Amino acid sequence: MKTRNFVALTLSIAILLAVLIYWREYTTREQVAPYRVLLWQLLIWLPWILGFKGMQRLIPVARKTSFGKVWILGAALIGVVFHYGWFFLLSNTVSPYLHLPGSRFGVYRYFFIFWTLIDIGLMWFVIDKLWKGEREEMPRPVLFELTRGKNKYFCEAPQIHLLAAENYYTRLFTAEGVFLMRKPLKYFHDLLPGNMFRKIHRSTIINVNEVSELAKGQDHGLEVIMKDGTRRRVSRNYVKEITHFFKDRAH
């Protein structure tokens, strides 16, 4: 789960609660401005954004320990207690319902129930998303089964240097030699990691880690020179993208 998505979720909760509270307390609408209710709710739920950032850092560390889930649940409980205290302190200070008939500490009794339930549900949601998201960010390496004659070879993505389309086939230049596979180039393009492989032509994909030089070709176009000396022309449509990519990569 990304931070901006959680910020949007937190703001949505604050706005929704502000609307519901203002609508529910219809007897005090003449005494309470709606913008004050909204501001009050935004301030109450603001600490959740900081708590989310803390969980983003804590969960990867906790996953490496034997009692990771216990530590996370303990941290979650502390977070809920802290937010409950923040809610009480803020409501007793800036709540628009402070000192109004029927309210106590700037809130009505049902407020506590709703905040507690939302806090627990939101904490569970955050932990579940971040814990699963951490696992999803560790994908299994792509392994290709390549054949040459009657022999089979298993090749990981970093071992592939270059791929070239030949009609309905794709020729793979790898550390184990050259293989011709009956699969279109798009099949490999969809599987290979984008941070390692770049398309330089509609029929050519290169492993950027195997590039030694960018040079001008005979027609004054751009060529990629691989570490094994292979030269491949960069299509005019990809020149700007490839140039910027290697420029940003260099130190």
C-alpha cells in the first residue's frame, strides 16, 4: 500500500465522519459551523499518517524476527491507545461541541464507540496490507526453459544478454549460447523485469547490464554496443528514451 493511497483513505474517513457527526447532531447545527467539525476531524486523524509511515518501517524489520507478529500487534495496540489519548486531548480542547448540552469533554458518548472501532479496523487493515505487500515485493526470479536439440537449459533473466524477434520466433543471446524459441518477443517482454531490460527497437530487447557503449552508427543514428561486441541499432522512436536512461544511470 502506497503512502498517497493511505493519505487519501485517512482524509476520506475524516470527511465522512465530519459529515455524519454534523448530520447526526441536528439540534446544534445553528451553534456549530460545519468547517469547524471538518477541521476537528482532520486534526484527529492526522496522526494516523505518521503511524502509517512508522508501520512501513517497522514491518520489514519485524518480519526478520521470530516474534515479528507479536511485536507488530504490540505496536498496533500502543498506536490505538495513543490515538485514543490524542482524540480525548484534542476534543477537550478544540471540539466544536465543547460545553454544549449533552456533551462531555467535547464529545458525545457514541463518539468513543465509533472511534475505537474505526481505530481497530484501520489498524488491522494497515497491518494486513503492509504485511502482504512486503511479501508481494519479493517475487520469485523468472526462470526460462530453453531448448537446443534434445538438451534443455534453465536460464534466469540476468543470463539473457539480448533478444531479437524473427517472425513468430525469438532468438535469445545468453550466457549459455544462442537459442531460438517459438514464442513472440512480446511474451518475453511481458515477463522480463523492466529495470533490467529495455526495448531499443520493435524487434530488439537488450539487457542494460550487458551494454558497454552507446555510439553513432553509419547512418548517424544511435547504436548500442554490447560487452561481447555485438552492435544493435536503436530505433528512432527509442533514441531519446535510451539516451536518458543511460544518462540517469551513469555516475
